[in-house]
Amino acid sequence: MAARRLSPTEEIRRLGRATVGDFWSWAYSDILSNTTRGIFAEFVVGTALGVVGGVRDAWANFDLLYEGSGIEVKSAAYVQSWNLPEHNWTSPISWDIKERFPYDPVTDRRGDVRVRSADCYVFCLYNERLRKGADVLDLDKWEFYVLATERINRELGSQQKVGLGRIRAMTDSVDYARLKEQVDRALSTH
């Protein structure tokens, strides 16, 4: 059964006047949390690419489908939503780039060979360093690094994680306004 796009105003039957929007506000308002921030980053990148008209497919082999190409979106942040020590400790920045067994929804089976299924990766960094000033909705506080998967495979091989220093050595960051242009450029090289 294909998921249908819900409206935030749709009422949840037998739950009084509670709506889907009420559920979303309750469940996903902490956008700084790792899981929610990752999905938010997918939405931000998908919005830049114009591909958020449908419903997110959590089981796809990559996060977004853009003009026939798979886009993998990775998110990291210096600050986290959980309580950190008073001295403003920040998280080290790295992203998972592990090769995985691709899933085939037609056969409901995983492939036999580990691969990076996407054609392009977008590494998203929420660059705020003070939890007190955290506003994940402010896209001026985000950096985006875009690399073709072919280049990741060539330069990083079967490496499972990559740090910010290595990503910065491979490509420059772009802001949200230039994100689509950078994705198009990366896809034109693969």
C-alpha cells in the first residue's frame, strides 16, 4: 500500500480533536535530535531540488530521487539536543558512508554485494556551536558539501565513515541557495 500525503489539519479518528499536525508537533519538534535532524536535512535538500511533493520513503536505497538519480543525505551537528556538560562540549563531525546491501522492494530481498546505491551524497552540517543559540530552522547556520558517489568510491574506497576535514579537502561548502547547482554539477560528472 502506497503512503498518501497527509494534511496537518486532518483529524485522527476517535482521538477527540487531535490532528496529524498535533502528532507531528509532539513527535518532531526537537529537530536538533539526531534522527529528526537527519530527516529535516533530507527535507531541506529535497526542497532545494524540488522533490518533496510526495511522501518520504524510509525503505528506499537512497534518500531522494532527483531527475533519475539517487541522492543520499547525511546530517551532522556540533551541538546535540541531549544535555551536554556546561563547558560547551561539541560533537566531532563525521558521517556514515558505509556500503550496504541494497534492498529490492519487488522481491523483498537484499542484494548480495555491498554498494553505495546513491549517485550523489549531500553532507549537511548544522554549524552552530552553542546549544543556547541553536535554531535548526535557520538555514544560514547550515553548510552543505556535495560529492558524486563515484568520487567517494574512488578516493575513500570501502571506508565506513568520513570526517569533516576529509570532506573539506575534497570539496567546498555551499549555502542553501547554491545547493541545487552543486548537486547538478556533481551529477554531471558521474
